[in-house]
Amino acid sequence: MSIEVRVPTILRKHTGGEKKVDGEGQTLRELVDDLELSNPGLGGALVDEDGRLHRFINIYVNDEDVRFLGGIETPLEDGDSVSILPAVAGG
Amino acid sequence: MTRAQLQGRLDLDRDTYEAMVAHARSDFPYEVCGLLAGTDGQVRKHYVIPNAARSMTFYQMDAKALLGAMNDMDDHDWDLMAIYHSHTHTEAFPSPTDVELAFYPEAVYLIVSLQDADAPALRGFDIVDSKVTERILYVGGEEAPVGKR
């Protein structure tokens, strides 16, 4: 199983500079854990202390915001494309 | 006027500047936000992105519109040149929240201030690892209006 993950500039320090990495998982939660194993720091950046998706990181599966799918339990299939975009926010 | 160490410059064309100011005015008193895509120092496209928070003191780009813009940039091989938002009642300087939530070190953070309704101010900053430095901004070749000194 292979899922392509697009990584924003600010998180490429965890991927050796790579902007795309591959991962595995039946759900987004499993993918996050898998990414943390292969790119230490990457998975951890996506979740908060309670293990929930970070409020200021947007994650999309096939261009759909996972907040409207299953959140961290969003099911994934082989060949899915996941994009990570930090929120653009401020005050 | 709050100052930051000056480092580098940014040149913008007048049309882009006026479009950002017009956008800021269009939803006053709520903060607005948008992106500039560019290559070789030229703005290629200006994206108006909805502020999902619709607040006078906070902005958060609508996630779907943000992805659409970033994908469009990728499709055209443009870079993310700048992220801009408006301050409707305060100066054009990054707030603590702006610094805390600056997750795009590759972009210039532009702030339009409507603190003086008749004289909008525009300033631009690099925010990297929570450190703020300021670009000298030029609009159409002239120094940008930076607000009261």
C-alpha cells in the first residue's frame, strides 16, 4: 500500500528536504504513526498533545479537507494523495 | 510605530497594491486575507481567500480555498511570494498571534493597516523561527506608505 504525502516547506526539516514522501495506513491515524516512524518529527507535528489533529494544520485526502471526512479516522486507500498545509492565520 | 530590523526589499506593482487595499476595505471592519503568487520577483496572481473566522481581530484562511490556491500555484510553477492580511484598527506590524502562527517561512508576510482610513499603510516582514525582520517595500518603484512614524 502506498500513499503519497505532500509536505509543506516548514516540515521538510523532518524529511531531509523532501517535499513528497510515501506512507501507509488504513486510516489517517495509522498514516500519521507510519510517517512518524519513517520521518521522525513529521507525524508528531500533525497532532496535538491529546493525539487529535492539530487545529492549525489542514490535511486533505484527494483534495478534501479531512475535517469533513473522518478527521483522524478518515479511511485511506492505496493510491490516495494526502496534502498537508499549515493554516494561514493570525490576528 | 513598532520597528523591526530591516533586511531585504520587496517590490510590488501598483495594481497589486491597490487590489490588496481595496480588498482590505471591502470587508472592513473584518480582517481580510490573501496570497500573492510570483516568479522572478513579479506577482503572477493575487488570490483573495475568505477569512473563515470573519473576525475584527483574527483571520484564518478557508482551508478549501487555500488548497485551491496552492494547487493553482503548483500547476503554474509559481512560488508562494506573499501572505497578506489586514489590521483594521492597529498598525501594520505583526501581532504576537501573527508571529506565533507564521508557518510559511518562505513567504513574505504583508500587512495592510486601515488604522488611518484615509491613509492605508503597507509593510512586509519575514517571520522565521519567531524572528521578525522587515523588508523595505516599494510599490511601483516608490517607497510604500508605512504609516505614522
